[in-house]
Amino acid sequence: MAKKSECALPYRRVVVKFGTSLLTAGTSQLNHEKMADLVSQIACLLEKGVEVVLVTSGAIAAGREKLGLPKVKSIPYKQVLASVGQGRLMNLYERLFDQHGITVAQALLTKADLLDRHGYLNTRNTLLALMEMRVVCIVNENDVVAVDEIREAKFGDNDNLSAMVANLIDADLLMIMTDIDGLFTADPNKDPDAKLIPIVEKIDASIEGLVSGSTSGLGTGGMVTKIEAAKMATACGVMVVIANGRLPDVLVKLAEGQSVGTRFMPFTTQLGSRERWIVSGLRTRGTVIVDSGAALALKRQKRSLLAAGIKEVEGNFHRGDIVNILDPEGTRLGCGITNYDSEELIEIKGIHSDKISSRLGHDYGSEVIHRNNLVVL
């Protein structure tokens, strides 16, 4: 177990995500030398008192290396590769961390594991307990059972999984390590005038437009998924950095607060565990669009959402589901747990609360979303 010392760095708890293209160093198999270097950097962070959770790709690449199969897209073959490769990946990590006297644990997650609030809390408590014991938990998506056809079961990539883990453990910093230097104004492989964007204050349509259609190497995620992950994490108060994991001592430099890669500033202050679960999007089922008056009341006056302020209802959801709340321009204001299902909201949108009962024949209260079940971003 790594020796714990006082944390002299600006971040006390970090999530580090390694992509397949980084771990393979651009080849078709895991690069042990590069992985050893990355593990050494994590060991350095632990020595400085930083708590670390590692989200890693690479299981499918490890399985492909062992079986000698070509790259395939079919889900059953990918599951076979992940099943063969996951143990090999963990064995390699265990040997590398053991050289530094660090104990590792494994957590294989699917989105379905966290949909239920109790499952979310159980996972959170396990990760927090492991960090308290100075054990590095190595997290990966359970590709053997999570498939694209089951929408609610799969994160889709480890970028979004890393953001979810950062939210789970109240991380201060999420480091998404890849094989590129960060977010650019254009594709640097095609445009020689492309410039690195060092800081993103807010992820808006202009930022999302920069990465539309981008892809990368052997992994499942391109820059699009990294921006999605950054958007999720920063909404919960987590600092996010996308940087080139091939740079020397990059993890230590980032933990020290040095300017490397692209830094995405937190969109809000740190949220509580329950608020993070609501914002996570795990159980988001629909959208309500509110008028300008309701938007102002939610954002500045911390009010509950009433039926009178709702203009449009999108999606099919039930009472108790989480819905997104958009302003008239389509900007996400926040999200919350609805007291009414979508069909009921279509009936009562725009009317005063005292008329709900006569319109529906029943009511579940005057608030569509009570302020205690509402998170405004």
C-alpha cells in the first residue's frame, strides 16, 4: 500500500481515464512500457496524498491480442474479446502497481447498476471505502453484459463512464488522457492553422460544433464523447482536463495545476450526492420547456416549477422520473423529479395550480417539480 502523506496539491481526489489508443501507443496491442509509466505517475500522486480512481479501456485490445482476431464490429465478438481481455488487463495493472506497493481493486459497471438510487449509493460507498484504504480501484464498463441494444444498460464509452465515476465520488478533477493534445479550433490533422484551446469556460453549441463527427483510433469514443463527458462532469462542479497522456509526467503536472491540454471549468459549485444523481442523466426520461418567467423564477429565485410556466412537453415519462428543463431558447436550465407524467403535463401545461384537480380529476400537489427535487445549473 502506498504511503500516505499530506496533500500539497490543489486537488485531493481525482479520476484518471486512459483510452485504448493511449494504452496501445498507437499499435494493436497494449504497450507495457507506456502503462508502466502511467502507473508510476499515479503512484506519485498517491504519495502526495491524492486519492485516485482509474477508469481504463483496453480489455478488448487485450483480448484481441491474445486470440489474434482482427478488428470486428459485431457485439458478440466484442464481448468475447472483452471477456478474454479483462483478466489479462487487470493482471497487468496488478503487477505494475505491485511494483509500487499499491493494492488494486476492480469494479465492472453498467449503466443499469446506477439507475436505481440504492445501486448508485452502494457503488459510491464502495469506491469511497477503497480510497480511504488507499486502494486504487480500476473501473471499466462490463462489456460482457452491457450491449448497445439495451439503451439503459450501457454507457457507450469509458469517457462518459469516467464522468459518472467523478460524480459518484465527488472528485475535484477528471483527467481524460488520450493521444491528442486537447481540443482544437479545427482538426489539427487536416488544418495546419488549428490552435489548441487552453480553457473552455462553458460547453455550448459552438464548442460542440468543433467536434461534430470526430473519431479516434481503436477506441469507441472520439472527441465527441469526451466533450459529452466534460459537459456531464462540469455540470456537477468537477474540473475536467483533456490532455495528451504521452507527455512526460502529465498526470503530476495536471494535479499540480499546470496548464496542459484543454481545461473545462466547472459550470456550478460542488453538488451533493443526491443532486449529482439527479443531474447525471441516468434516469432522464423527457423534457419540459418553460417560459421566460418560469426560467427566471427557477434560476434566480430558487422556486419550484409550476404548471403555469410550462410551454411544451417532450418524451414519454412517468411520475417520479427525472426530466430536463429547458428555457425558451433551448438552453438546459436544470433537471428534477416530476410529480406528473407526460400525458398529465400535456393536459395541465400553462394553467394555474388551483385548476389542476378539475382538469385531471386528481392532483399530486401544486408543484410539477418541487424545489427540493430540482437542480438548477
